[in-house]
Amino acid sequence: TLCPSASIGISLYPLDGHDMGTLVHRADMAMYQAKSAGRGHFSFFSHELNLLAQERLALENALREALEQDQLQLYYQPQVRMPDGLLYGVEALARWHHPQFGDISPARFIPLAEECGLIWALGEWVLREACRQNQAWQDAGLPPVTVAVNLSALQFVAGDVVEMTAMILRETRLAPEYLELELTESAAMTDM
């Protein structure tokens, strides 16, 4: 059985614009807002929606710049074995401190990276940096630990995760047993 559904964006003349192009553009923005609520919804254009779209575009451009100019950082959360308290690994966590916007939560910039196609570049950067740092710790004489890296479901769908990981392991000289790849919780909740 075929069950079509529609997401509808609505703009009103003259409140939302005085020409066809503006009205269609604003109805399109409202439609994307309706789609984000799920199937079968409708949404009216609002000026707040316009401000949110402008803010999202500015943030997307800033994220592109952050990746190009190496403005992101990885923090390493220790993984400790109980009850003896032995450090057995770390989890690599991406953080972004923007010079103008301040600290931007991963809960905000990672979904944005998924939406605008930057997740592959971000994921590759995180994986490479985590492997590089882990090997640097080992080269400095620290006991080897496993580094866990979260990957987006979109990276698995792309199909090049194995090749990318193998390339980065060779490049950084990290033995594969010291890398753990984790699928993000949100990805596990979607239909793979």
C-alpha cells in the first residue's frame, strides 16, 4: 500500500513578502521547518524562522572555516576500569571554541555537520587526530591505551570507513588494537 504524506510550508501575502520570489522562498523555509517536525506537518513562515536560517548559515560557514583552519580541538575523557581504577582507554571528544560565538556544543555542531555534508571531513579529522595523539603518547613512553572515536551513521553509509581507517592507521603508525570505533547513539536509533 502506498501512503503518501506531505510537508507544507506557508507564507502569506503581504505579511511575508510583496513579490512571488520572496513568498516562494519563505514558504520553502517554512516547509523545511515542517519537515524537521516529521512527516505530514505544516509550518507558517515567521521572521524568527528567517533569523534561525541566517544563524544556521553563519554557523555552517564558520564550521567550514573551523575545519579548514584547524580551530577544533579534541579532549580525551579517561575510561577507568573499576574497582582498581586502572586507566584502560580514552574517548576522543570534539570541541569547538569559536572566536566570535564562543563554545559551541557538539550537540549543535555535529548535527549541523551531518545536515550540510561536513560530517565526513569532521569525522576524518577526529579519527586522524585521535590516532596521531595516541601514537604520540606511546612514542613518549606512556603505557598504550585504546582511544575510542565516535562515528556518525552517515560515515558508515558512505562505505569508506574501513578504507579511511586503514589509511589513517598506516599514516599515524597506530596499531589497530588501540583504536575503537563507536557508532553514535542517535545513529543506532535510525533505520540502517
